[in-house]
Amino acid sequence: MSTAIDTKRVRKVRRKHTTPEVGSLWDVLHDHQGTSLFVLPICWTDLHPKLLNCRFQQLPPQKTPTPTSSHSPRRSPRTSPTIVTLGRDLDTLSSTETPRNMLTKNRALRNVMSTLFPTHLAKPKTCAELDLRFGGRFYPKAVRCQALWRHPDAAMSFDSATTWASNRSASQLISSMHVNFASDEPVLAYVSRSNLDHIRRNCFRIAPGPGRSYNGPVHRLQMLRSKNLIPSNLDEDQYFVAVIIAMAQHSIYGDGPRGAHIAPRDVKVRLMTTCEEDAAFIIYAATVPAASLMMFHEPHKAPASDAQIKVDYTRVPIWPVMGLKERLGQALGRDVVGHFDEHNMEMFEEETLAPIPESASPKRRRDVLTEVLNASFSEDRESSRDGNIGKRRCLEEGRVGVVR
């Protein structure tokens, strides 16, 4: 029996223990042992931004430009249909009543951003999920947001990328090489504060008592735990910090979020939310330094330089609709929304006849042209009987605001 034991020697695997450096993330966790810090971002508290060296700074609200009229033009009968549609969607976003389906507000947000900035923010990913990394550990779908916009150049085709490159100088091409097309870099995320509040109040499961009775003690305990998750300042929510870090991490891994190849650099991302009480958007512009990202990549090492995460945020009033594009554009930046004229407000004037899409079949184009010509001839004949062609057209334009 002893011989059999001797022949089968059990190998003892000795794990290599690395002493964490002072100031590293492992050192922070060791100093606060007994406190629940290594948890999902939805369970973060006000302590997490402080330990991660994150600083919020509120900037003056972006209130210009606005129309000279004291009232919003969205109620005017001569207003463009685009303005009316924007007004409805903005009413949905700023409503304090939480809809039964959160997709209603998500759809309204998508319509607003695609109308204001159709070239850069037209196709968001709704109900997006981001991953978090901590050393060699990978946590998929750890952070969720209601909408996520990628870098506009990351989704270009080969032809459009060739045209894009040919129209730029050598210095612009060198600076654009920092954009990681393979990783589909996220630049803007939207997080609903009302949705966060709903999740925090209902994230803990309460087991029923004997005979499926009301379990009062456990219910009160879970209510206390949910209360501890609510930030002291709603504008400086700790969950926003987790979203910002997840977006920055997604941008520095060249071979995908699960890859090991990292290209550390300072990453600037934007986040937006809606303050229903003030009827305003809140835009966050954060710069995550490379030293902070390396702390998550190598949690046992101290940062080599300043690792402070700076988050500046400003309010953008929703009303009036006129000037909202320019106000949001100044808060988000041209690198996110594209070109716009901050001194001239977009009037959203629509053309008299909608252009026929080039992708339409020849038969469809002939049908559309035939309908337009027949409608024009019939209108001329009916109007010629009254002898008031120009007068009738002016009345129609004044009634609906645009001739379709």
C-alpha cells in the first residue's frame, strides 16, 4: 500500500504570489477589505468613484442659441412637420411618468438624434451591453446602456474609406490612425436615470416567508441595501463612471474586447442622460488617461503617471426645439456630431417635392413621376376654373406648412 502511494506522487502546484504595489487596484481592495467593492457596476456606491480617483466638474449650462421669440415654435400651425415630430419625441423623453415599456423612450431618443445629426448619429445600437476587464478576468455584459453610438468612420465601406482618405492631407491621415476601426470604437452612450432608479429598487430578490407570506424583515433589509446604491448627487452617478471606463477599455484593445493586445492611450468619450425634472439633457465629456486603463489591465501595479479620470458635464435645455441641434452640438463636439453652424439655427425647412431615391426601380420612378404630373395637371384644371392658381397654392402652403 505504501509502495503504491510512493509511486503516485502528488504534484503540488505552487501559485506565484505577487505583492501588489502601493497605489494599485489590488492595494486599494486590500486596504478596504470587508467592504463590497469587487461587485457589478449596478451595485457600486459613492465610494467607488473616490477610490478610482474620478473627479466630476459641472460646467455652465449650454443655453444658446435660442430663437428670439419667447415661446417655442413647436405649437405654431406653420411649423415644419419635422419640428412637430421632434416636439412629440422630446415630450416623451422629458416625461416624468415612466412608460410601461422603456423602448418607447429609446425609440424617441433614436428619432431625435438621427433627425438632428443624420450623418454621424443616425444608427445607434439600442440596449447595448459593454464588457469590463480586470487583469486577466473578463466580465461580459457587465455594463448596459440604452443606446450606444460608434465612431462614424469605423463602419465605412472600402469605397467610402478610399474617398475619405483621398480627401485628407498627410497630417490628417496620421492623426486618424489613432482611430481603431477594427474595434468599432464607441464615442457616445445614453443611460436613462429613471431606468437606473427602477433597476436599483428592484434588483434584489425577496424570498417569501412561511406559507408564501410577506417577508417583512428581508423586505426592509433589501430596501436599505437599495437605498445605499442611490448616489448622493444624481448628476454624478457612480454607474456613469463604470460606463465611461467600459467604453474606454473597448477602444484600446486592438484585437477585440477579449484580446490581450493593448494599445494604451488617453481616451475621450461622451455620455448623455436626460433630467426629466428640468427638461434638459446632461452631457458628460470624460477623459480616461492611459495610466488609469493600465491599472485595470495590470491591477497589481501602481500607475506610472497621473491616473485621475476627469468628467465635465453640462446641462442642455430641451426647449425650445429651435436651436437644440446647435446647443447639443456645442456640448458634444464636432468630432461626435459632425459639422454644424453654431451661429445659424437649423430651420428644418423641407423641400416642396420629396426627391425620388436613386435606388428605386425604373418602373417605380415612372409611376412616381406619372402621379406627380397627373396631380399637377388636375390641380391646374381645377384651379383654372376659378382663375386663382397662385392664391390656392399659397393657401395650401399656409395650412400644412409644406407641399408634399
